[in-house]
Amino acid sequence: MLEWSGSCFMIKILLAENEKPVADLIALNLRNAGYDCLAAQNGMRALSLVEKQTFDLSLIDIVLPDLSGYELLDYLRPLDIPVIFLTGKDDIEERVRGLRLGAEDYITRPFAVAELLARVDVVLRRYCKLDEHLVIGDVEIAMEARRVTRSGIPVDLTMKEYQLLLLFIRNRNIALFREVIFERIWESDYLGDSRTVDLHVQRLRKKLGWEEKIKSVYKVGYRLDLAPGEIRHM
């Protein structure tokens, strides 16, 4: 819902666009703006990504080769993933249809990159995805200050432990392979030695009192289990 990049949460965006040059250009600009963007060139591939990962926002081309953008919207809406439609048609009826079905916005190509980024930012703020303060039980995380407290008492986390915490929160309820954790936090290839990952997870569990929240997944790695509504934005 958070991957680490420098000093901020990385918002994850799903892009479903059937024209690869257009998709590549949009994805490049989103990544340059600090977002994590995964692209799919058809609806079924987009659904496959959604089943495996958590997304904060989706940019959906209405005309896809298998599922229409409207059909994809029906699937994403119950998952609370806001949708911005992309289309080459400047058709009022299509625009109204999309908005009535639950899309948050509608962008007609060609569009300026600045306009796209502004609309993305507006929708993310509307859904409180850019909040800088999270509360999970007795643990509070202030991202801007890089401060973590437990029951009001500061928790002294190393930079790697803090990055690991954000990675777990962003991918809550998803099993993360040890190699994925290592490559994202230590930014180098995983060589098969799990001791570094295991040690940091153990320390994080103890410091936060999350022995029951961060689960070991046999032959995989770890998963942060959070119930619906357990994570709150302040």
C-alpha cells in the first residue's frame, strides 16, 4: 500500500495500456516523478498483477484487447483501487459513462505530462494515499520525520530496519520472498545467505512487538498480517 525509495513511500501505480510506446512513455514519466509503475498491455495481465500485489492507483486505457477498461473497473472498484481512465476519444458520453461507473478521472490523449501528474496527485490525495503519518495498533510512523513510536515511546530503528518496516507495510498481507526483501533493501543481488534478512526481521519484530504480525512463511520468507482497517492514516 510501501516500497522504499530514498526517504519516502513509493506509491505503486498499475498502468493498463495496450500501445506499448505510450505505456513506456507514461511509465517512464511516473517513475521519474517518484512513483513505482507496473505496466500491462491487456486486461488479463492487469488482473494478474492485482491478484499478486497491492496498488494505490490505476491508469486504465478504456480500449484493451481482451477486457474493456469498464470491465476492469468493475474488478478494481471493490478493492478500493481508484481508477483514472485513459482514452484517445474525446467523447462526452464515454466520459460520463466512466465517471458514473466509478472512475475518479478521465484523461484524453494527447495530454501533457504535467497534467497527468497533477491528476494523479489529486486522486491520491483524495484517497489519502499520500498521508505522511500512519498508525498500526500502538505503533505510529511519521514518514517525513522518519520517526517511529510505540505506545508513545520512540523506537530506535536502524535505517535498514526502517526501510524493512516500510516494505512490509507497503506489501501488507503479501508473502515476500527473502531474495526480494534483500534486493529491495540492500539493493544488491541475493546470493542465498538468508541470515542478514532473518536477523533484521527478528530485531524489527522485537522492537515493535510484532512477533504475531510479521509471520514466517515456510520456504518463502515473511508476511506482515494486518486486518482490514488496522492501518490508519492520520
